[in-house]
Amino acid sequence: MSLLKNDLSEPMRRVAEHVYSAHFEEDEQLDKEYSPYRRDRMRQDIVYNLSFLQTAVEIDDQQLFANYAEWLFSLMVNLMPDLPTNRIREQMITHYQLIIQAIEKELDSSIIASYTTHLKRAIETTKVVQPKNKERNYAEGKYGFAREAYLNYLLNFDVQKAIEYMTSLYNNPFDLMEIYTEILRPVMVEIGERWHDNELSVDEEHYMTSITQLVVSRFYDVIFDSPKEKGRMLCCSVGSELHEMGARMISDLFEHDGWDSVYLGAGVPLQAISKAIERHKPDLIALSVTMPQHLSICKEIVEHVRSTFPSVKIAVGGRAFTMTDAVNTKWPIDLASNDAKELITWANVTFLETANEDAIACD
Ligand code: B12
């Protein structure tokens, strides 16, 4: 298993090294349980865990790291079926304890407490967490049949049928909003769950993602067909975020709704967003974040845009925002949502109000 490598501060890199070697010094059993492959992954995952921890501290979110501990526990249980669940529980608790010890050595005393609070909560969560419930409900409800059919095409890697099926649903019986948000998105979530449950490999997940991107691109004709008489919006994923399908769907849906959309893709840094705003002069920017590690950079971008371009409306959303409660009260944004439909409805109302105010000002 490989998670993402993230930028850590220098002291946190030393924490990572301490934790890795302390695991093997403290627990002789690990020598037998961890192959060279597992050790290599463990080293990378420690960096990843610390980057999550760092974010929880930076954005001052009380639930983020505990939720992550729950997700991580299930991932480890699924990836190491040769080890009993309680043995993995023991390893994870030791892991958080070793991070506390290393942090006490490496970090400035003024910030140690903010880190240990999150780690203690992760320990309490790990003590009681049960492996994830694997009940599947994606095939239920009004859209269930379409999700199931599309997922089956993906599981068989049948690119042609997957495309034909999804394009045949357009206006018969579903509109583009439903196809994107009620069928493609839940199927991608299901694919993610199967990766997390170790039922799909990384290459399979990647291939299914690229097929879905191909499906999305087949709607371009209808998307760019509508007249552009509303405002202009700019959309992207921030920082080193690689997840871009949410941002792409948001842009497409705005374009389809009569907006002029500027889609910058994934992993866009602050300076590039700033330049793009100067060039395209959007009425609204929509920032998408999937991995919580990119929340800090998103906050920085929001603050910069708010102070440099005060007339531009700012919306934030994506999976990461379902995992934090630190946004609404503390960020200078106009909307935080995880719902494309809510965003477009809100943008249309806000745009109309602004247009009316401008008209009154001109009279
Ligand atoms: C596809 C995918 C990838 C692809 C992305 C490719 C691409 N070009 O986009 C790749 C392979 C790169 C990838 C990599 C990783 N991934 Co990944 N990935 C996924 C997966 C399966 C689907 C994501 C997706 O496309 N969803 C469909 C879109 C349409 O949904 P969405 O983004 O939520 O967007 C909707 C709404 O949120 C909303 N929205 C989105 N943005 C905005 C913005 C505004 C303003 C508003 C209002 C609304 C809004 O509208 C959209 C339309 O409905 C998810 C599973 C999941 N639950 O999402 C895992 C998932 C997100 N990945 C995960 C992980 C762990 C990773 C990796 C670390 C490891 C890995 N699997 O390889 C790396 C990290 C990469 C990085 N540096 O960022 C985990 C994250 C868990 C966690 N702890 O947070 C997930 C949840 C899988 C899982 N179940 O465990 N991944």
C-alpha cells in the first residue's frame, strides 16, 4: 500500500525517522511480521500520518485526526489479513504513543500540547474502533440500477459499453446533474471503498477513474452548446491535490447551466490562481479539496483571494470539507458545500442579485 508523500517540516521529518526506528526497537514481533515491502510502505505511511496530524493542528480541527485514525485502522486491517485485528490495534496505539514521545523530543515546547491532544484522541478512538461495516448500498434508490450497471461495466473494464451506457442515459431519463452527481460520483465513491477494503488494486482503481474521465469528456458537446449569458466562474483543485474529477464536474455543470467556466485542473498553486483571476476576472471561484492535507493551503488561498480580489465570490467544497468543522466559522468564504446543485443554485441567486444591484446603481 502506498499513500501520498507530503511536505513535512524538518522537525517533523526527524519525528518520522524516530518513530520508524522506535517501532522495531520496542516491538521484536514486528521483525517477523513486516517484510521488506511492508517496512518500505510503513516508512512512507508514517510521513503521510504526520502530514495529516500537522494539518489537524494547522487548521485547528478537533475531529479530523480521530476520523483519520478510524479510516487508517480499517485500511491496515484490510491490508494485513495475516494479523489478528487486535494485534493491529496494538500496533496502531503504539504508533501514536511513539509519535507523542518523538514530538516531545523534537518540537518546540510551546506547540507540543496541540499535537498530543490529537494523538490522545486517536489512541482513544483506536482502542474502541471496529473494522468497517462493508454493507453496500450504492445500488439502492432511484439511481441504483444505473449505478450498478455502470459499476459492472467498470469492473469488467468494458470501456465501450461503459461510455455507450452512460451517454444513453442523457435526457433518457436523467439530466447531466443527475448523471454526474447521482451516478458517476457514487460509483467513484464505491470504487474508493473497494480500494480501501483491498478488493481493488491501485492499477484497477486508476483504470476505472480514467474510464470515468472518458465518459465525462463525452458530454462536452452538450456542455458547450448552451449560451453563456450568466457570470464567469473559475474552478480548480488546490495545492498538490491530484483529485480533479469533482472540480471538473463543477465546471462542466456551470458551463451547461449558462455560465462561462474556466477550469484550471488539479494541483493549482496560489500564484497561478491569482494570475488566472487577474486574467479571466471571474465573478466566482470554486475551490475543490479532497485530501484534508490540502485544507491549510486552501485556507491560505481563500484569505489571499478575499483580500486581493474582494469582489470575487468564494466557494469551497469537496470530500475534505465533510471531514472538518473548522471551515464555516473561521474562513472568509461565501459558501462551503459538498453539493454541486446547491452551489449552482446559490451562484445563480447571488449573480442575479449582483446584476440587479449593478442595474439599479446605473439608473
Ligand atoms: C479517483 C481517486 C483517486 C485518483 C484521482 C484521479 C483524478 N484525476 O481525479 C488518484 C489515483 C490520483 C487518487 C490518488 C490518491 N487517493 Co484517491 N480516490 C479516488 C476516488 C476513488 C474517487 C474520487 C472521485 O473522483 N470522486 C468523484 C467526484 C466527482 O466526487 P468529489 O470529488 O467528491 O466531488 C463532488 C462533491 O464533493 C462536490 N464538490 C467537489 N468539489 C467541490 C467544490 C465546491 C466549491 C463545491 C460546492 C462542491 C464540490 O461536487 C462534486 C460532484 O458531485 C476517491 C473515493 C471517494 N470517496 O471520493 C479516493 C479517495 C479520495 N482517495 C484516497 C486516497 C487515500 C488516495 C491516495 C492517498 C492513495 C491512493 N489511493 O493512491 C492518493 C492521494 C493523491 C493526492 N496527492 O492527492 C482516499 C482518501 C481517504 C482519506 N483518508 O482522506 C479515498 C476517499 C479512497 C478511500 N475510500 O479511502 N485517488
